Amino acid sequence: MRLHPAEWIRESAGYMKEKNKTGNWLLNAVYPRRCPICDGLLSREELYLCRNCVEKIHPILGARCKKCGKPVGSEEEFCRDCSRTRHSFDRGFAPYGYHGELEASLMRFKYHERQEYAGFYAHAAFFYVGKQIQRRNPEVLVPVPLHPARQRQRGYNQAEVFAEKLAEEMELPMNARLIRRVKKTKRQKELGPAERRKNLEGAFALAKPGQMKYCRILLVDDIYTTGSTVDAIASLLKVNGAEQVDFVCAAIVK
């Protein structure tokens, strides 16, 4: 869908007003909404972004890799990584590239308790890649889990917060208890591609072994870098009976 950021925000006006009728105005009074780009407070007239930030971010609108969803040249089917790497996941989707203002925004969302940004990321994902995802007919959204110790330290799992909002947009169930992280791994951002894959060996497990009840699963994470995390989970899910494992993230590293 080739729309400028301002266009989907304008189209969202009716949707936001309808939600406000159900009592969001009271919630906003207690927990003021913030622009996910500059972190400034939003006025009642501003929806997901403030006026100053509408022009600062741009979605991926051109050709995308048919595997992971990264932007590619008009004559290319796959990105450099996917043409060389055999991934366990089937398809990937992301509304934005991970750079500039989006990078700073996602760091605040992930590490600085800006959970309220999730509504923006979810609506952007639904608007820009929702139709492609719906054509894949997922049965459930499953957020990438954190290790319990890391989640206690952080206070929340940003992927789960994002998945919850996206599930509302897509009118699909979300299951945050299907898989669990059983190994406290090193932080992925500190490692190279090969080290990332090794770091995640044995990191995930089904919460209830032998009780896979889904065929088509949509994994949800905040950022896609090399695909090591979603590959590890997709492999686990397929070994246990899943037939299709796609992913969606808020932003993808180009």
C-alpha cells in the first residue's frame, strides 16, 4: 500500500475517535499519550504521531524480499541474506526499516518503559502489511519470549506488549504461553551472525510439550536483525507439528 505516513494517520482519525467513545479519553487523562518518535505529549487532536514527526519516518514501500520482507532492488526477489541463508521461518513482514528515529523509538520502547508506543507500532504494521499477513491466514500471534529473569528485570516483554495490540488490530488470538525461554542467553546485539545462532541453541521450549494445537503461527518481535531468533523458534514449532511459521516485527534491519 503506497501511502505516505500522514495519509494513514488521517485515515485513522475515525478509528481513533470511535475508540475514544469507549472510554479511552479517561485512560489518556491518567496515562497521557506520547509521540513514539520525539516522546513529546500528544494533544487530543493528534493520533499516533505529533505534527512535527509525521514527516520524519517513512515506511518500506518498494520491492521487498520474498522471504524476510527487507527492502530490495526492483529486479531482486530475495535480499542478500536470504539468498545465502536457509531460514526456518516461512515469511516475514515489517512496516519500517530499523534506522534513525525508529531506532531511538524502539530502544525507548524496549528498555525505557515506553509501552504506550505499542499502539503506534501495531497500527502501522496492520496498515502497511496487514493484508499480506491476512492472506497467510495465521491462527494465532505468538510473541518472542524473554527469559523470566530478564523479564523480571525489565518489568515487561516488549514483544508481548506489541503482540497484544496487533492481535486487537487483526482480531486474532494471542498466546504468550505457547513457548518459553529456558536458557538465559547473551544479548544478541553483542554477537555476530554465527554466534547468534549458537547462542540460541536450546534456548526455547514448548511450555506444554506434545500439545501443539496450531498449524499456522505468526511470531511477533520488535526488531528483526539476522533472523536467528525467529529461526530458532520456527524450527522448534515445526518439529512439534506447526506447518507454517511467519513473523512480523515493528522494524527490520536493512
